[in-house]
Amino acid sequence: MTEAAPLPIDVRLMNAAASLLLTTVIIAVLAAAAWWALRNPVFAIRGITVTGDTGHNSPATLQAAVAKRVRGNFFTLDLSDVRRAFEALPWVRTAVVQREFPDRLSVRLLEHVPVARWGAQSGQLLGESGDVFAMSDPGEAGADLPLLQGPDGQAALVLQVYHDLGPAVASLGTTIAGLELQPRGHWTLTLAPDAKIELGQGTPAELTERFARFAETVGTVAARHGRTARDIESADLRYHSGYAVRLQGVNTLTAPPPGTKTGR
């Protein structure tokens, strides 16, 4: 079989030049199209649709609050920047932002679900996920929620202990009005309406066990003095061999039932 003769060098150079020219033209066309798309007013963001949880912020209020953060058009807009703008607003926990061709944004919101007030500063709430957030109006909600307090960064831990103590507190026929973790690790529980329980230090499991032992026996102790668990004014559970409890008109230091393991 006869091999084809190689093309003359001038023909090869012409073919290479033609290919280079074609590639350059294609790149130029694409660049021009991109330039046109990036600057064409047709693709300017003209509206934001807000759905999801909007119980504490109206869609119109939300749109107005983040409008100044919408920079760029449909193609150049930074969705992460818009998401952060929504999530910085009161009550908003998460925001999912998507483009809707050719000129709109779609935003779906998930609000915080408050379970407690947080800290001595008014206007802060603690969500079910352990996130601390600010209310748009400190007087709009939260007055009937328990008050949880603790050092910065410990909100999730305080919330965990709050939930862990719940069943034992309920067995006393009352609720938690407050729970505080002091900087040195000491815990104070407040039973509704205002009974102070000194829990001492320990892990969430140790605190829960300690209070559960108290809840199991304090009713019997109160009955000896003609009182009920609802008559508790204060209690100190930091004793190795029992606890001290103050009932309405009664002070008592009681040991746990025989065979009960105690500890701080």
C-alpha cells in the first residue's frame, strides 16, 4: 500500500493558521456572549420569592431587608451572600436560595423554634437546635419560657441538661423555670415558681442521676412534715450522704434510703 505523501509545509502552516483563527473567533464570540449576558438588563434580579416559615417576618419585610445585599445579576449574584443576609435577620435559622431564570430568586426559610430564654440579656432566645438568636422585638415572645443561663459557647450543653432533667422534674408535678451553669461548673436549677435547687458539679448524666434520686425521695420527706413536693422552697444536693431541703416553714437534712448510692 502506497503511503500518502506528506503535505507541503506551507499547506500545513495554512491549516494551522486557519485552526488558530477559528479557535480565536469562537473564543471571541463566547466572550462577547458572556459580556452581553453579564451586562444585559434583561438578567437583572427583579424579584425575590420568599416561602417557608414567615410567622415572625413578613415576606415584604424580609425582601426589603436584604435588597441592598443583592449585587449583580442572575449570573453574577453570590447566592451565599444572599443566604447569609437572610440568616442574619431575627428568627431566621436557615435560608435556601436558588436562581429562577431569568431574573428572580427563590428563598425558602426555616425559623428558629424557641425552647427557652437565654442569658441575662433581654431579647435572646435559645432554639431547639441549641442556637442562640435575637428577637426582633424583646417583648414579642418568650415571657413564658424558662430562663437558661451559662458561659458563652455553652448554650447547647445547658439545653441538654435542661432536657435531661425534664422527666424527673415532671414527676414532681412541676416544671423548670430556670437552669444556670456558672463559670466554675456549678449548676443551679429553679423549679416553678421559684424553688432553688443546688445541683453542684458533674456531667449531664451525674446531674440527672443526682436529681432523680432527690425526686424519688423528696415527696416522702415532705409528707413527714405535712407538705408536698410543691412546698419545696430550696434544696442542696451537694451532700455526699443526702440532701438538705427547705419546705414551707420546715428545714430538714435527709439521708437517702438505705442502699442508695450517693455522690456529688
